[in-house]
Amino acid sequence: MLKSILKYFFFLLVLSMVSCAKRGSITGGLKDTIPPVLLSSFPKNFSTDFKGNTIKLTFDEYVKIKNANKQLIISPPMKHEPLITPTTASKYITIKINDTLQPNTTYSFNFGQSITDNNEGNPYNQFKYVFSTGSYIDSLSLGGKIKDAHDKQADSFVSVMLYEMNDTFKDSVIYKEYPRYITNTLDSLKTFKLENLKAGKYLLVAMKDKGNNNKFNPKDDKIGFIKHPITIPNDTIYELELFKEVLPLKAYKPTQVSGNRLVVGYDGKQNFKNSRPKIILKNNGEILPTIVTQFPKKDSLQVWYKPLKADSLSIEISKDAYKKNFTFKIKDQKKDTLRITALQSGTLHFRDRFTLESATPLVRIDDSKIKLINKDSVAVSFKTEYDDFNQHLFFDFKKEPSEKYSFILLPGALTDFYEKTNDTLKYTLTTKTPVDYGNLTLNLQNVKRFPIIVELTNKKGDIILANDYSEGKTTFEFNLLEPDVFTVRVIYDDNKNKQYDPGNYLEKRYAEEVNYYQKEINDVRANWDSTHTFDLSIPYNPEIERIDTEKKKKEEKKKKK
């Protein structure tokens, strides 16, 4: 009996101990937020008369290198990248220089945020190792900021460079040579500072360097520059505006994509709005009838030709001083046929034009075979307009509120390049009422010059929703807008061609000036009139817009509560 009681008592004791053990758990303590500390470097940081090719950094804890290809900036750039080891966690970082160092030159290795502790990833922020192959460290600096010439936000990781303007300097240096000094805006900053510079005269350039090779490739890279030479020392804060150059036309060998169509690729975002290239297609010297259109959403042209039996064709592409000839084989392939697609369905907004897109280019439009009727079957007068380059057929007519419209295209209304005609087509759309839309009045102040282009875009600024052109007026009315958040930009159209034009480095021409309204317009609501005043003398600041947007969000949350 006593033995049983002892067993029972022992069981209760064990159970009690287990229960106590479950009341709490051991934690790791406070999170480590302290970055690693550099204990020593050999040779010492800011050494002069540097002769070796190896640098060793010693830290107080295990560290690792993260995103060194983006974060590490070496100035002046080296032709052969140094070897940085180890790639695993260690208390030591060794840099082996694989390049021949220039004499009497100050070098800096800015690691950005690439050195972090191994456990928590706390960065050793903006650590720089500096040395000179001469007897002193260059100590001058130059600062500024970058922006995009056209877009609201500038790119991240923009390189800012200085090229020494000595007796051998040529403008082509940015295409062929490495800069004398370089820095990078990294991922979040839109400002820059070039340090450890020597006195002299320089070319200042900013570049979104897609190839990561410190050389300008106009096909891929954006560029910004200051026209005049920069003299150092200098306490000016420079602003560099990045833009993508419009490249000279360069066409590539055609590709046959069907039995009656070729695709010709070209370099760059060419502007064919006012001047298209001339394309001549030949079969054994005989010129063939063709139609040239834009390939949707691609840097390519479509060359439409009548089907024929031939082994090969030749093509000549010319524009201004550019001319290129190609000869290529063709095959018997399936041919494109006439197809019509409506770009709107369901609702037709008051500001939109009903649009049909043709798969093959149209050559005749017979309005007598097109009917437009309302819900009471009453005919509505209309006009058609065909954009032959983009293969879009537009319908213009007076839209009434809360109306239902039926478009009926009888056989033969549309005829394409191959003498094919449409079957009966019918499209039905409805309109809303004006109270479903908002109206915006925009007043501009301190316009420096005319003409100007006023564009109302989506929030990001990449889709134009409405626009106007002015040679003197400063008040603009955008009515019947779909409720949305809008961005406003104003372009100074200095060459008067009614479109934005980027700059050109070799021509030393800046991009046309673009101003953004400081605030997002978020009060265009259904059945609501909104008025905004845009002072063009106040430069756009993304931080002001961000604060204003957050403030409005907080106010809306309070109203909902």
C-alpha cells in the first residue's frame, strides 16, 4: 500500500515539473541590430604610396558580401574586376586587385550596403576603403541629383561619371573609355556625391547603364549630361536629367511570317508619326505593290504584299540619308485573312471613339453599307476615319446619355488589300449618363513659354488619358472623365511638333522640359467638378506628393470611422 502511494506521489511530482516547464520558453533575447565593426585593414584605410595588389579587412564578427555586383562602386573603374574572397561567411575580406593601377591616383572602394553580418544581415553602411598610388589623397567632391527628363520617377542604380577633359578628350569618350571617376545612386537615392576628386576640368554624365560596363550604349541606356565643362573645385549642386535617345534608323533583315506579310525589325523607339521610311519590295527587279504598317507593341514594321510564286525577293528601306538593301528567300506559307476586332465592348464612354481593328490593311470603306442606329432604331449620322499605319477604323458621332447604339456593317463595307470583304458584322454598345463621370478644370500659373502640351495620365504616368495643346491659353477643361486617380504633366514643345522630344548627347541637346503637378488628382468623382491650380514654377518633388497622398488617406479613414 505504501509503495502504491509513493508511486502516485512520484507521478504527481513529475507532472507538476512538466507543467511548470511549459509555462515559459527560452527566447533568443533582443534582436541584433548592430552592424559589424571593422577592426583593422591592411594596408590601412587612406594609405598613400600604395604599391601592392592585396587588401585585407578584418571584422569583429562573421560577415558576408551581398549583391556586390550592384553595390560595390570602384572609382576610377578598373578594366579587370578585383577578386573578393571568401564568398562564404568569414571575419576577413580579401580584395585582390587584378588591374594595373594608375600612378598618382586616388582609388575608392565604396561597398554600399554589400557588407552585412552573417546572422541578422545588418549592413556596414556605405563603407569606403580609400588609397592613393601617389603621395596624397585627393579630397575634393562634387554633388547633385538625378531625375528622369520625362517620367515622374527616376531609375534606381544610376551611374554618375566624370571624364577628364584633357588634350586628348573627345566627345566619343563615353562610348569607348572608362570614366575617371564614378559613383552610383543605388536603389533608393536620387542624389549623388563624387568624392576623392582632384582639381581639373571634367565632363559630367549620368547613365542608366543596362550593360553594367561603364560605357554608353544608346540602344539600351538612358543618359543625362551637363553641356558645359565642370571645373573642380566647385560647390554647385548639379541636376542631371536622364532620357533615352531616339536612335537613327537601322533596319534588320526581313522575316517572313505568313504567305503575304514580312516583318522588318528596327532599332529604337522610332517616331514615324510625321515621317515614315520608304520601303520598296522587288521580284527580279519588278516593283511589287505593298502596304507598310506598324507591328503592334513591337519595334517592327509589317510589309504586306500580294501572294506570288518566287524563290526570293529583295527589299530597299530608306529614310532621309539612311538606305539598306536585303535579299531573302520566301516560302509558301499560310496567308493572313481579313478579321475585324472591336476595341470597345459593352460601354462606350463619351470621350472614346468606337474603334475597329483590321487584321489586314483596309483599302476601301463604304459608309453606305454601314448603319448606326439607336435603341429606337433611328439612324444616327456618323463619319469614319481610317488610320492606315495602325490599321484602326474610327467612328465619330454625337453620343447621347443612356443610349444604346448598334453598328451594322453589311457585306462589302470593308475591303482589304487582298480584295477580301467582310461578312455582316454587328456591335452593340451603351452609353452612361454625365453624372457617372467627373469634370476637371486645370489652371496653369507661371507658364514660361508656348506652345505647351498638357497631358492627363493615369497614376503612374505611362498611359495618356486626355490631352490638349496650347499656344496661349492657360485654363483647360477635361470633362466626362471616368473617376480615377490622375497625374498631370506639361511639356514645353520647343520645336512645335506637338510631341515630346528627348535630347541627344552628341548634338549637346537637352530633352524638352517636362513639369509634373505636385499632387495626384484623386478627387475626380462621379457627378463632381474638380478644380486644380498648377504652378509650373514649383518643381515636382516625389516626397511632397507621397506626404500629401498619405495625409488624404488618413483623412478618408477618419471619415469612414
